[in-house]
Amino acid sequence: MISDNTKIGTGLLFLGCIFLILGVLLFFDSALLALGDVLFLTGLTLTIGPSRTMRFFSRKDRIRGIVAFFGGICLVFVRWPIVGMLSQLYGIVYLFGQFFPIAAESMRDTPVVGSLFRMPAVENFVQSFGSGGGRRAPV
């Protein structure tokens, strides 16, 4: 059974992603991007738990992605939204890159977008994220 914290955290993650998308679509509105960042981090903490979140963001082998991600958040907070979002994007790809092939594998079985994920070009692109030296899934 899923705990209430996990349900609330998933909702906050979803809202954080929505606010981040809206912030980008509305010409990098720094208020929406900052709100999305706060909701995303709060949702992540509630979903996987505080100790696992601290363990995830304190691993020495991912320090480059961690610094880029949190540096991007700081840049968004001081109203440099474009540079901040680019830095966050690099950090997210570096931190969660090995999770993309796992997500794409599960998407191949869905009815509507499954055929898109079965295309050879998309498969090669998604698998390139997972070739990070045999690292395991991020969380």
C-alpha cells in the first residue's frame, strides 16, 4: 500500500513539473520556475523520503550534476531564468540519465506512444543515456 506521504509527494512532483513547463512556456517567468523548483524538490523528498533524498544528493560520483542542478535553482531564484534552466537541465540529465532507458522500456508497452519508443532511432537515443559506465538506477 502506498503511504500518504508518497501520494502527496507524487502530486507535488506533478505540480512542480507543471509549473516548470508553464514557466518555460511563458518566456522563462522566474516566479513560476522558482515555484516549480520548490514543489519539485518537496515532492521528491516526500516521495522517496528524506534520508534517501539526502543520500541521493550527497553522492560524490554525481557531484557535477548536483552542483549544476542546485546552481541552476539558485540562478532561477536570483532571476537568471534562462541560464538557470539550462544548468538545471544539464544537472537533471546527469543525475537521472540512467533512469531514462528504464522509463522508455516501460513506455514501449503503452498503446499510443509505444510505437514511437520502438523506433530504432529513438531506441538508440534513449539507450545512449544509460551508458554511464555501468552505473545503477538513480534512486
